[in-house]
Amino acid sequence: MGPGASRAPALRLLALGALLWPAAGAWELTILHTNDVHSRLEQTSEDSSKCVNASRCVGGVARLFTKVQQIRRAEPHVLLLDAGDQYQGTIWFTVYKGAEVAHFMNALRYDAMALGNHEFDNGVEGLIDPLLKEARFPILSANIKAKGPLASQISGLYLPYKILPVGDEVVGIVGYTSKETPYLSNPGGNLVFEDEITALQPEVDKLKTLNVNKIIALGHSGFEMDKLIAQKVKGVDIVVGGHSNTFLYTGTPPSKEVPAGKYPFIVTSDDGRKVPVVQAYAFGKYLGYLKVEFDEKGNVIASHGNPILLNSSIVEDPSIKADINKWRIKLDNFSTQELGKTIVYLDGSTQSCRFKECNMGNLICDAMINNNIRHSDEVSWNHVSMCILNGGGIRSPIDERNNGTITWEHLAAVLPFGGTFDLVQLKGSTLKAAFEHSVYRYGQSTGEFLQVGGKSPFEVKWVCPAGWFSSSLPRTSTARFV
């Protein structure tokens, strides 16, 4: 054996050590993060519908608390962050209107939350009371500016940024919210949603003047905007996002979600820094877990991690579970009222209804057309030939394996927004424009993708250059998307 052979194992051990232990003088931060939980306080099935088989169910705040506490006990510098859209999505929000969000986020001891668009679904008043008044953690958005009489009413209830002490260091958290919120929810006329990048830069600059050199952008504008913020906003070290339900993972994923990229997703900023960007899918199925090393100047020198699947191998915390059961009593009437049956799986998942024709979309649209036929104008022939519904309005599947039973609780999860269908007469050119709008961001999991019912089939064809398309109305029997 030559001298080179004896040195090789030692060199390999040194290389391994460099990966496992922080560099000398480095400071390590663990970021735990959630986004788009949408009122999934209880454990759910793998597809985020009502739990049917407990041994295969995932998520829920009791299980989340168990994992968070394990990590807090094991690691010295831990932040628990939420990137918005805790509101809306199940019977929990329908009944409690956000009080459940404030209560259980307080119980889990979140360190900060960014405002999502659905936090405005019950208007500004439904955000102020209960969430903004009852939360014992900072709620953030730098690009929402209040005006008029609301400015004094809401002053101090949410902040552009917050400086958090973590061990012997401080970390700045700056928030942002989708500027499309006025079109997606009900924030009213006294809130202005500014461009995210334009609004974030001065707040980050302010943190820098306060000698904060570790800055996290926490927000709810979608993965594409998250990446732009990482690229364009000078001084942001990490981006923790939400809104697009993006699943990132390094290695073999633990469930059926297909990764959109590695975790963390690394963006090279315009000034040459490597900025980690993360999301943790949605519905409380995963807990995002990111470890970041900073040098003494606050520069990110390493980052790694992966979302943790919150499956049944993680025991639900008994105290949180008992609290859930107490709150659950008020919901039981909605769980016992049987409205119908299904013998097939009704697919209302994000992965289906925002990308292709889904049978839940067909059912809803066909039901609306049928209802109009049964209650049509007695004077004239029924004139409704088509139904269109944005896929983002469908929020949950229904699993036929629970005896096929459909209850009010199921319906509140599938269609939680309380919206109505409007009967309108459209020109063909307007309808064509609506279909083109429905696919102009196709592939980003946005909600404008249309579900269709009736006898108006169509197809969308992608043509060069990328992002341009043409639509036509062929003589086919069902809607199809190409």
C-alpha cells in the first residue's frame, strides 16, 4: 500500500466533515416554514381531502407541533414562519372565520407570518378581527399600504418588517403579498397593493441601516415572483414563499407530489449572490426545513434541507389534539348531514383542476346547467348552453372510499368561497378572450384555468414563440387541452 492510499480515506473524511459541520466562525439558522395551509387544522388524506384511513393520513396542527418541538429541542437557532393563506378552505374557516387560525398559530408559537390573498376573503374587518388583533406574532407585508379612514384603524396591526432576536444574533423578516390580491379576494378600496420588488427594496435598505445583516423575505406572491425577489432585491439573503403551492425537493420525493426543482432552489442575484428560495407545497402536508449558514458578515455560505412529510410516523401531540377535539364539537353537525353519494373519486385537486379537465369541474358545471334547465324562464326556451368555472375555485377532492358519503363539510372544502354563478350573454370574441386568458400562465398552478360544461367544446394549441397560442372550436364532443 503506497502513501497515497493511506491518505485517501482521511481526505474523504475531511470532505465529509466540511459538509456536516459549519465552517469556523459560521452561524447556523434553521428555518421551519409552512404556506397555503388553508384551514387544514386536522390531519387529511394524502390528497388533502378529509382523512379516511388514519394510518395513511398526513398533516394537521397536532402532528406539525410534534415535529416543530422535536427540532426546537435539537437545534439552537430555529424560526417558524408562515408564508400566508392560513385562511379559507374547510368547514373550520366557514364556522370560526379565522379565530381558529389565531388560536392554533399562537399555540404552535409561530415567529412571523406574511399576509396571503385569502386572509382578505372576509374583507379587512375579517382580517383585523380576529387574526390581527389576536395573533401573538408579527404579521407582515411591506407592499400593502392603507389609506383613508382605514389607515388609522389598522396602523400597527401589521408591519412591513420585524427584527427577531435569535440567540446572540438578529434576523430581519420582511413581508410581501401578491399585488393581484384585489382581483383574487376582498381587500376593499382602502388598501393599495404595490409592486413587490419596488416596495421591498427600501424596507431591506432600512434593515441594513439598522445593522441587520441576515434578511429573510417572507411572502405570498408565487414561485415566479419569489425568484424575481431573490434576483432583484439587494440585501435579501433567503426567500420563503407561498401562493403557487410549489413543491421543491432534493432526491426522491416521499409522496406523490412532483418537484418543480431542487430544495432549496438557488437563484443568482444581480449582484452575484446565491440566494436560496423555498416553498413547502400546501395544506400542511409538509413542514419546510432549511438550514442556512452565514459568515460573520451575514453572507450565506451554505444552505441545505428538504420538506418533511408529516405522515403517521409522527405522533400527533396529545395536548394540541385534545384542543382540536374541543373546537371540533361545533363542527359535528356539518359532518353528519348527508347530502348525497358518489361511487367515483371526485378529483378536485390542484394538480388536476388547474392543469386539465377534472371530473369535479365537470360535475359542478353540469349541475349548474341542469339547475338552470329545471328553473328556466317560462316564457322563452332555455338559452344556457355552456358553463365556465375557474379551476382555482375548486379546492378539494371527495374520496368515494368513505362510503361515498357527501356532507356539508365536504362541500365547504370543495367550494369554500360562497361565490355565485352569473347568467351572462357573451360575444364569441369575449369567450375566446376568456379562454386565452385562462391559459396565459399555464403551468404555474394559477387559478384562472377554466373548467367547462355544456356543448361548447374547444381546444388550445400552443404555437411558437413560447407563450403565444391560438384557440379554435373543433367539432369534438368534450373539452380538451393540448
